[in-house]
Amino acid sequence: MTAEVEKDIKVSVICVTYNHELYIRKALDSIVAQVTDFDFEVLIGEDCSTDGTREILKEYEAKYPDIFRMYYRDVNLGATRNEYELMMDARGRYIAALELDDLWLDDHKLQKQYDFLEAHDEYIGVSHDFAIIDKDDNVIDNDDNKKIKPYFNKSFTLEDFLRDGFVFQTGTHFYRNIYSDGGDYSIIYKADRLIRDKTILSLLLNRGDFYILPDTMSAYRRFFDENATNGRNLTNANMELDLFTKANHVYMLNEYFDGAIDYSGQWSDIIWDYGKRAFKRVPGFRLGRFCKMYRNADGRTKKLVRRMIRESFSRRL
């Protein structure tokens, strides 16, 4: 009997999931449909879902044992700790990501991005265009995916990120596996329990640029459901809590990078955007709730919010 040969994994696909029963089959099918000339693995952290997500994952695990590595959590870790644990176990030279209520649209997505980074050592990662869809898979005409267009076939730098924010979405990420170097990346979950894109992109772009391909190779599912659990829906449920959480998140990153990254513009944008919408009485933005949360906040949080307000006005007036 011969010993099993260890696969030379080139790409690790990182997926975190919680209560994605309605959409997870489409997401998983879009992963296993990938056509590549290299071996890849899929690491999925199932975070104690209360629907049928875990049972569906077990079906795919049994059907594709050579692809999937399932992590069935005993306690709910939260999205950032869940993803961090997967990253630390990733064996691939490159990392790709997909949230399991989204999906990939191009069966050659991984191959295209792999080929690009193999040929371009100067980039830390490569991203691409994406569609936005609703709960029924209908394409939404939305400004959220228009910010990426000026960057087609160009570099996207740390300075671009600090100025323009997110122009691409999680399902488009493909980057070099920096986590295999033995460094301390616990800031990914320490900065915020749910939101990790800002932290991960800060870590990556601090090391090198991304390149943006014009191909539409993934779909981001956007809709508001009060029972949904993705970051966007949790944010929409309480804009004031989101503002205070963002303030703390940026503070943690500022401390981690020891001032090497200037987040003052993002702080300014967070409070300015909230203030404009609140004064226009946009549904979900409540100045009264903001003032109450400020009064009940601890001293450090109050200091952060005051700093955000000062910087917001000083940059615009």
C-alpha cells in the first residue's frame, strides 16, 4: 500500500458562514466549478448556524473530500475570529475569499488571478469587477460597484484605499498568503468582531499594491432583511452603533500600525457621511440615538468621536 502523496496546494479559498442556508449551494457550486491547472483547497468555518447550513456543508464535504476542509465551530466565534483561524491554517501560496451568500460567476476566476500574480511579483494581490444582486439573483444597478471602474487595468494603492475606501468586494480578493510568515495577525479579530475587510486590506496594501482586472467574475448579494446576519444588514439595523464601532475599529488599526497609516480621512468621512444623512432625516439615522449613545460611552470612545468631528470639519471648512 503506497502512502498518500501530499498535494501541492497553490490556492486556499477562505469562507466563513453563518445562517446561509438559502444561498450556500450556489456559492459552493461556483467554487467546485473552478477550472484550474493547480490544486486548491476550500476552508470553511461554520459558526454555529441555527438553520440548515451545517447539514448542507456535510453533504459537500462527503461529495468533495479532496477539496473541502470544514471547521464546525463549537461556539460562535464571530466573523473575524472565524476567518482568522482559517487563515492561520491555509496551506496555499495564495488566498482567495468568498462569503457564502455571494457567488463566483466565472469558472476560470481562480486561474486568471493565479496566472496574473505568478507573472507579476510586484503586486500583493489582484481583484476584479463584480455584479451586485438581490435575494432573487436579479442584478441591481447600484453605485457601490461604480467606484471600481476608474481602476480597471490599473494599480490600487494604500493611498487610493484611504481616499476612496472600498472599491472592490470580498469575493474578488486574491492575494499572496502573508499569514504563513509567522507574524502576529491577531489584529484581524481584535479590531472588530464582525468586520474584517478594512483590517485585511490595510495589512495587504501596507505591503504592496493590488491590480484591478475589468472582468466581472463574482456577484455580491445585497439586500436588507432584519433577520439576516451579514455585516451590511447588521450595520443598517443601527447606524449609530455602527459609527461608534467604526471609530473604535480605526483607533485599533491606528495603534497597530503605530501611525504608519494615516486614517484621519476615513475618520472624517465616517462622521461627515453620518451627519449629512442624519440632518436630511434619512431613515435609520437618528441624532437623538447618537447623542444618547455618546452620553453612555466610555471616556476613550467619547474622545474618539470628538476627534472624528473635529477632523471632519477641519478637512471641509
